[in-house]
Amino acid sequence: MTVVHRRFDVLVIGAGGGGLRAALQLASQEARVAVVSKVFPTRSHTVAAQGGVNAALANVTPDNWQWHLYDTVKGSDWLGDQDAIEYMCRTAAERVIELEHYGVPFSRLDDGRIYQRPFGGQSQHFGGAQAARTCAAADRTGHAILHTLYQQNIRCRTTFFDEYFALDLIQDEEGHVLGAVTLEIATGDVVVIEARATLLATGGAGQLYRTNTNARINTGDGLAMALRAGLPLQDMEFFQFHPTGIAGKGMLISEAVRGEGGYLVNGDGERFMSRYAPKAHDLASRDVVSRAIYTEVQEGRGCGTERDHVQLHISHLGEAAIAERLPGIREMCQTFLGIDPAASPIPVYPTAHYMMGGIPTSRDARVVVPAGSGEEAVPGLWAAGECACVSVHGANRLGGNSLLDIIVFGRAAADDIERWLQEAPYHRPLPEAAVARSLQRLEALEQDDDGERPAELRKAIQATMEQYCGVFRTEAKLQEGLAQVQALAQRSLKLRLSDRSRIFNIERIEALETQNLAALACATVASALARTESRGAHSRVDHPERDDAQWLRHTLYFHQPARLEYKPVKLRPLTAEPIPPVERIY
Amino acid sequence: MRFSIYRYQPESGDAPSMQPFELAVRPGMMLREALLALRDTDPTLAFRHSCGEGVCGSDAMNVNGRNVLACTTPVDGLKEPVQIRPLPGMPVVRDLIVDMEPFFRQYRAIQPYLQVNDPLPESEQRQSPTERQRLDGLYECILCGCCSTACPSFWWNPDKFLGPAALLQAWRFLADSRDQGREARLDFLEGPFRLFRCHSIMNCVEVCPKGLNPTRTIGLIRQMMLREMG
């Protein structure tokens, strides 16, 4: 096998919004930056984000970052770290303004300022009237942001490794991360990319579930790389199910639809959200709305002949508003449902959407591990975006906070890496066995003739996760689920490839992705089984209450051998008054 | 449903060929799902795809002579056998996968980023809803390549003619009230090839899966050139 060596100052793995925001800044600072992405950058999943990015610009309603902080802490069901949340909410306005300066085509208000729309879980005056905090480019905000960030990276002449698949981190004996081993998909060559700083920005793992809003590429590769490097994953039991996926198909119907005035209706024609969220109604947080829809359907009040979904109504908004504010949603409904939402309701059902957990990081996006009674940074390694857990989303992310997360912590990572490059001016020597582990894994895939096909195993993982680790969980189901995903993870080490070609071998990539998914399934189910309470997106039927006395803490999952540790939640913001846990009602 | 799919595996030493496939399709099935089902029977069949909802632009291909995104193309109503080929005019890497670099090179060439020379305000640059509206039908491009690879002028001169996708983006910045790079942008587009090789054949408009109209924007660039450069 050919092994090529390349050397840069910084290696960014992943070309979504987080990776590109960091790369842009570092490349503008004259650092030599390599961005590795398994797809062409504008194919990254940031492109599919619709509704917008939160920042208290106060362009539409009175607003300030303190209210945004309060809403995010409450949305997180108090599992979010309040220091990181303050940092995010406080810097949000600057980061969004920066995006506008880069050229993002935000929708506009009559006075020329950025258009903002209401989104779920947003309030004025700490839980008062609905706020409008989500800055939007129609309903294609992620697309607008991703393309703009890519364009700005073209300006800075960032080096892109398009269609390279990252296999493993390279670490020396002292634990310094020195880059990564990658596979050039088009040629099958192994390429070692050395760097003084490595940023994981590889996104989430929505492909863990059969019905999801995510792109095929969302297989959590960076998270699995972290696990293989002996690093923990934090809060993996918290997986967000978006309330409004297209029923039976999974494509995302943005929360912007409800933000613009759309509402949910059950089979009896009732606007049922009022029973679950007397104040916020359809704009309660996502975990609340998803559970409400499940409950309606389970109790026989679903819509359609199978009574297996609910309806999202927007026709009352009128043709013009829909054309201006929700053109992408309309196009999607026409393509995949053959309906025009300006005339007919949209059939929706909750679908796997976003991973709140991830690689534990500090506020400056450094990957951290437990050390003594506290934590220490892994030298040379950063993580940002959905693959990271800083933790600003806690047990449930608010809509509009994920695009914010990637630009805030993409930038924070770049700021910190700049400092690091000053402190660590030379590349450390690569250990001799740097590539051995990755090569072994590739070779094993070529040798097994009696294993399973990757596509089959991937489907088995998705079906198991859906059945045993979905929205409503119990000890018995999770026990059974854990046994099953552990067996699947064993089987993932023995996969058979029908395709032995070197050139654009998609089956090989799928095999590597499936191994990653299998490890993450284990992390998710093991973490969920241990947490005997209900908090945010983690809903235990056998433990329906939140239990702050025992569980106001973060889970850390380590792989091989599997074990769990815990760390405290940071309940003090940087400067604001702490927001103490209370009952969460919308 | 019967399919006939272009196969090329450079390591095999075999010439490219069309391979027949059959599949029991479901009502409402999209072509991408059909191709994935075919991949279950033959995992060596290579094509790009990702989001499955027409926003990432990965799975552009030529189906019954027309460039489409597989994920937004229903199989119902396709003439059988469904002929599936890689995007025309691009070097084939393998099966339905082409080397998109000639396409992206032209995209990079137009300097597809906002250029502002004046000091930036602390807050957002103001832009009226009317000014912003001029970007509609432009910024939505997903860089799938359907348009440029359907364009005879691009087939003939992929290195000299920018092609509809890049020209649409050139106009996206020329039309942006915030951009101050107009003069240099128009200078760059001068000459017999980069812009003016467009003969208004309109294949690009015909195939754009997002319903965009590059031919119209090429006309608008020409008008602007006449106005601004005399």
C-alpha cells in the first residue's frame, strides 16, 4: 500500500461550518492549513440546516444575551455548562455579524438589518413573551453559511483534501496528537497528514438511526477516532429527535415553519400542543414537542389511515409569506410528498436529528480528559461542532443553537490554535508505528471472506438503535439493546468487501463508517442504560422524573474496555448570575 | 423496472460498458433509493450521494439523456430501460463518478466571495429587502454541475468558457449591493470565451434541479457590461 506524507501547521478534519470557520481564520493568519473532508466541502451536512442561527441582535423583539443564556440553560434541562453557554450567547452577535460581513445572504428587514424569526424555547425577560432570535436566510440558512465560508476559504487559498477519509489520529507516547492517517478515496492511497494542531470537526452520527434527518455521511467518524485513541465521549445518551420530519421518510421540516406561525394538529383536529406546553404551545423545546407527538400517536390520536403521524399546518400563512420565508420547505414537500403546503397540511413525525453528546472539550474547544480531580487538555487536539460536547446543549439543544455552536466554537478553536502555534513552533517526531493500526484495519477488510457485508450490518445497527434506544427508554429494552449493539460491534470488526478495488471503493468507506457507527451505538446505549432519570431528550419510562441529586452530572464513556465515569456540570456562568435548576415547563 | 447503467472500473482493463439491472420499485421511490437498492445486489456499483433531499448536490448524473439529481428524481414515469450515465463531458473516475475539478476550477476562477474595500461597520451592512431579493435565484445554487455539464459550449471549451454555474455565481456577486469588486469582475469576464461563448442554448435552464436560470444571469451580465464599460 502506498503511504504518502504531507505536513501542515494545522489539520482540520471536516469541512462543515465548524471546520471551515476555523480554517478560514487560521488560513487568514498565514498558517498552512489542510482541510480534510470525505466529501466536497459544500456537500457537508451544514448545508441542510434550514431555520437559522440564534443571536440576540434584538432586530425584531427586545433581546439580550442574558435571556438567550437563560433559554439555553433551560432548554438543556440544566445539563449544559453555564460558563460555556454564557460564552456562546455573549459572542453570538459578533459571530453572526462576521458571517454577514463574509457575505451570507441573510433575509432582511425593511430597515436593512438581518431578519430574525421566533424559534422554539426562545423568550424575553427570562421565560416571558416569545422572542425572535433566529437570524435566517429564508429557510436555507445552513446552505448560505456553508457556501459563504467555503467561498472565503477559496479567498484564503486554504488547502483542501477533498474526498479523503480520516482513519485515525496519530499520537506519540506522551499523548500529543500529531495529525491523522487518511485515505484518498479516489486512489486508495494512504496519506499521513502531520500537523502541530488537529481540529476534529466531523459532525454527528444521525445514521445511528434508521429514520433520521441526516445525510448519509453523518456517521460520527471523528467521535469514533477519539474512542479508538482512548479518549472518552460525553453525554452520548442525549440524542435529539426532531419533532417534524416528513412522516415515514425522515426529511427535515424546519422548526422555522412553526416559528413563522405553523401549528400541529392531531387526528381529532385538535391543536394538541396546548395541553403539553400551555404557554409556548408549538414553540416548546424539541424534546417536549417530540414526546407530545409520540404520545398523541400512541394514544390513538394520530392522523391518516394508520393514525401514525400528526399534521403541520401552514396554509393560513398565505402564499406570499410561504414563498418568501419557506421556499425550501415548499420545494421539499412538492418533491417528496407531491403536496403544496400552501394548500395542504404536511404529515410529520419525530425523527433522529442531532447528537447533544460528543468529544468533551473546554470552552476554547480543546479536547479534555479527566486528570486527578479535574481535567487536562490533550495536547495538539481540538474539537468543535456536533462532534464536540462543550457542553452548550446539555440534554436538549434549542433550534438555531447548532449553527451558532459551529461558528462560535469553530472560531474559539482557531483562536486557541493560534496561541498554540506560537508555543509549539515545531512538529514533533512521528512515532514509527504511527500508521500501523490504520493499515491493519484496512488490511483486515481485504482478508475476511466469511464476514458480513457493511451495508447489512449498518442496517442492523440502525434497526437495533431505533428499537431499543429511541425516544422512550426502559431498563429492560436498554439491557437487551446493549447486548445487541455490543455483538454488532464485534461483528463490525469482521466485515467482508465484495469490492476489492482501490479506486473510489465506496464499499470500503462504508465498512469503515459502519465500524465507527457500531462503536458509537455502544457508547450511546451504555450511557443511556446507566442514567436512571429522565432529562431533556433522555426519557426513561421507568424513571420519569429528573433527579438532580444523583444525575446533575455529565457522563463520560470510554471504549474497550467499556466503562463510565462522571463529571460535574458547571452551574456558574462566567459573569452572569447562576440559573438554578427548577421544574421545566413551557 | 429495467435499468442500463454505465460501468467503468479502470483497474479492470475493460472498456466502459452499459450493464443491465432489474429492480422491483416501490411507488414514490426516488432514483437514489433505487440505485442504493441496486448497490445491495452489486456493492461495486459506484456513485456519489449524501443528503437525499436535493441540497448537497452530490448525486448529479445523466438519466435518459438528461442531467438530474438522483435523489429528487422519481423513478415513476422514467422510460425503460432507464439509461444512467455519468455527467457528460467530464473525465470519468469510475462508474457514475466523474472528476469535477474542471467544474470547480471555473467556480474558483470567478472569485466567488464578497469583496468589500470600505471599512466594515460594527454591525451588519445594511441591505434593503429589494436589494436582497436580487440574490434570490442565485445563492441557492448547490454546485451539482448539472448545468455546466449539459452545456455544449462548456463541453468544447471547459478550460476557457466558465460555464453556466460559474457565471451564475459571478452574477450572484455582481448583483450583491454589498460587493465592491464590480469593475474587476467585469474586466475578468471580458473577451471571447469566459462569458461570451454562451450561445443561449439554454440546456442549463432546462436541467437545473433547483429551478435556477443561468442563461438569464448571463444576459444580465452582458447588459451590465454594456452599461458600465460602454
